[in-house]
Amino acid sequence: MREITFAQALDEAVAEEMRRDERVITLGTDFTGNPHKEFGPARVRFTPISESVLTGMGLGAAGCGYRPIVNWRMVTFSFVAMDQVVNQASKIRYMFGGQADFPVTYRCSTGGGMNLAAQHSQSPYSMWMHVAGLKIILPATPADAKGLLKSAIRDNNPVVSFECSRLNAVAGPVPDGDHLVPLGVADVKRSGSDVTVVGLAYYVQEALAVAAELAQEGISVEVVDPRTLVPLDVETIRASVRKTGRLVIVDEAPPTCSAAAEIAAAVVEDSTTFRALKSAVQRVCAAPVPVPYSPTLEKAALPDRAAIIAAIRCTLK
Amino acid sequence: MADGNDALIALLRNMILIREFDELALNLREGGKIYGTVHPYVGQEAVAVGVCANLTDADRVTSTHRGHGHCIAKGADIKRMMAELFGRVDGYCKGKGGSMHIADFAVGMLGANGIVGGGLPLATGAALAAQLDGKGNVAVCFFGDGAVSEGEFHEAMNISSVWKLPIVFVCENNQYAANNAVAVQHRNVDLALHAGSYGMPGLTVDGNDVLGVREVSRTAIERARRGEGPTLLECKTYRWYFHAMRAVRPPETRPAEEIAAWKARDPIARMSTELISRRVLSESDLGGLQRQVRADLEAAVAFAEASPFPDAGDILVDMFATA
């Protein structure tokens, strides 16, 4: 199978969907992959730096029959559009009684590890999970990035695509053709029997590296990638935990009210899964600080392989 | 537009319907028949009716927290509006929205909005859709003087002008943003002057003159239909009552002389006098119109009261589109 990078896979997804459906339009201050050359200025819109109006315009145009892709670029900038995300996009369908659909996709880069300091190193997906009404994708491989973004663009709801900065240059196999990954279906990235590690985005890759390392010691790690946070495929995660009896969740967001917290709760509130647990659930998350700039401090703020290994060993004690 | 008598009478009738609807809504809220909050549009009827007289169902509008008038003027069904206020399944939002979130996408009414300025980006998106459709349809965004202080106003005005979007920004300057007078909120109280900094026309009209509103907004709407871009239209008007009420009517804090002066410029009395003087209708025709409106509203209340409350088991319905 051919190999392309995570960033190339995302560009392919947009181009293919724009070719497939002329109602797909894209708005942003800049674009990768030169879509304006192929699709022209009516459908590829270079915009002023106006996140609020762009977020609402995507929603409004979606309610009028289009399928806009709004590029926030960094998730950081979406906070400028809080009203349109939280008060409008997440509520509009339900509060209007389902009388219209709003097929808009919001794209943003997310995560730390790039020495971009506090504002540009955030992973706030749980904030958007909390408001209800937004679907959320968080791919960890080029193939999933392409397949999930294509599904997001075709979905008839507002979807936020969190695209991990540290994965952009990572290459991996991506199937040819119309490769789709359904929203709401987790993927067991590596099968194992001793411990389940649920990783998010970059930490799926890190969990796989740790699993390979611990296999040398005879520890069998199963790596589960939720891939979408809303809807969250709780059942695949619970089934893995019922098999292994142990759970470690790894994410680069801080732990408080996080996706990791939600996953832990979803696992333990199911009595069958709870009874299958052989040890306490462990979370490996960022320090509860704004991500600092200096390399030594940034490294200290974010999870690393040693922390994942320590958490796995803790569940095995 | 041909000024047949029917069109003129429809303007008056719609204004009366809006006023009576909101007077009734206030009474229903006081009587505990409906819930939450009511933001009366009384006094501003000429704005919604005058502007929407130039629109078709294919043109889209966004509204505000004070949205009943825009809904009625855009052609929404008062029975389903009333059922929504009553929180019933036959309401426009199946009881999920209430007064502040009534929408009727079938007639191009893209929703009231509980956030001041919140509709501006949505209307701008509707205008983008209209531009891409290329059929000469337009978007109209209704908002108040309060929204002019919001960042979304600036963003929406700027991008609409840069892209020449087919949109008319209708600022209903009712002299108060919640309880604060316009001069407390703005250094320059002639809000249409903002248009110049965005490179678009800024028009001002007496918002209590339905014929004037219709005429001036028509020039802005026709300009948008021709693809020549947006216009800011400021309609100077007055909110007769308080910003909002919940269980009881809040005390009046504005000067009595000011209220009296604006009530003397009642848009409905003005249009009634105009049509009687033109012999378009008689005093007795006017009485008939008012009786018909009241009968229609009684029927709307009966419809709402006959409609069931939503089933608690349907709490999750409408969260996500399934396809």
C-alpha cells in the first residue's frame, strides 16, 4: 500500500470530497494543497481573520444546503468564536426541533510538543465534548485521518476535526480509492491480553511503541484508538477491558474533566466491566498547567513513554 | 411593487397581528400559561413588516431574542408559534426552543436567537449560500442597537462587504440595549454611520413608518439581488415596554415623557390613519381587521392548548441528524 503523510491524507480527503460534491466549500485564511487552483475562488474562500463570523457562516450556509469546511487552523483560534461554537453550532439543530440539518466541518490543529507555548499547544476536545451537539474526530494515523475527515464532511451534523500537530509529518499506509472510516467506531490498533491502553491521537503511536517494547518482557498490551470522541465507541473499549482486566488511558490534555476522565467513567459505570477490573484505572495526562515553552519544561508537562510504562506496571502490581 | 389595496391592508393587518400576538403573550406569561421569558416587540412592528414585504420564502432572515414580529412578518404560522410558547409538540421546535428559538426554515426564517449579535454570522452564511446559488435571493439580518457593540457585527459587516454578499443588515435602533439608553452604549447614536467604514451604503429610516421602511429597505434588497453587495439600514424606533419579562412585568425605568412621545408616533395608528385617509379602508373595516386578528389568535391558543406536551422519553430526539 502507498504511504503518505497525515497532512497529505487530510488534503486528499478535502480534495476528493470537493470533487465528489459541489456543495462542499472551504473557508480559511490559508490552505495547504492548493485547492483554489482546482476548485476556484467561489468554493475556496480566502477569508479575513474573523473566526466568529466564519464559524457562524459555515453553520448558516450549512442550514441553506451547503457543506462548508471552516478552517480554524489552530484550535486556539476557535476560542475567539466561542459564541458560535457553544451557543449556536452545538445547539442549533436540537433547539429548532430538528427542522434542518447543519453539515459543517470545523478543522483545527491540536496538541503540544512543537515548542509553540501555552496558547498554541492546547488539546481542548473535552470542552467541545461537554457542550453536546458536536461530533468530534481525533485521528491517529494517515489512513484514519483521511477516512474520518471524508466521513465528517459527508455527515449531516457539525463535526470538529482535531488534527494533532505532532502527527502532521508522520507517514503511513493509506488505501487507494474512496477510503471512508465511519464516525463512532473505535479501532483496536494492537491486540493484547494483559493491559488495555486507550491512546488518543499522537499517544496511539506512543502506546504502540510502548506495547512493542513491553512485549520483549512478555507483557501483552492491547492498544485501542477511539478515533472519534463523539460519538464515543464505549463498547469496544469496555470489551477490551473485560478481556484484559486493566486500563490505562493516555492523552496530552490535562486530566480534569478530560476525554480520559470520560473514558474512565464510561468503563467503570458498566457493572460487568467494573467487575472484570483487576486493578485501578490509570490516567496518563498532561500536567495541569498551560503548556510551557522551554523544551525541558514542555517535556515535563506532556506524557511520555516512561510515564505510560510506569502506569502499565502500576496496573500489573 | 404594485400598491394594490390588498398589499397595503396586509401591511396593516400584519402589524396588528404582531402587536396583538405579543400583548397576548405577555398576558399568557403573567397567567402562567407559558414559561420562561418574553421579549415584546410592541412598538417596532413597522420594521419587520416593512422589510419582509420585499422578501419571498427563498430569502432568509435571522432574528433576535425579540423575534415574534420577525417570525410573523416572514410568514410563520401563528398556531405553531403559539404551540411553541406553550411548550407543546406541535410548536415549531416541538417545544424544545420556546420564545427565543422559534424558527421556520420552510419560510426562510432561520431562527430567533438568545445571544445579542449571534444571528449576524448565521445570516452572513445564508448570504454566502444565496451568492453561491446565484438565483438573486438575499439574506436579511435583524438586530438591535445593542448588537452593534458586539464583535460579530464588525466581522459580519467586513466580510460581507469584501465578498459583496447579498445581505441587508437591518439595525432596529429601539433606543435601549436592555436597560441602557443608546447614548450610554455608543458615542455616535446614528448607527448607520458605521456603514462608511465598511465601504457599504448606510441608510436611515423612520422605523415607525411602515411604508417608508418598505421603500427604503426595497432599495437595499434590490441592490443585494443585483449582486452589488450589502447595505446597513438603521430603523429608528422604540420599544414600548420593558426589555423582557418572566413571571411579572418589571417596573418602568425610562422617562414618561419619552415613552409618551414615542407612543404618539404609534406605527399602527399612523398606518391606519393613512389608509383611512386614502380611502383604502374604513373605520369599520379596521374594526373588522382587529376582530379577525383576535379570532385568529384565539384559534392559535386553542390549537396550542390542544397540542400535547412532549413525551419525556423523546428527550434525545433531534440531537443529531441520522443520515
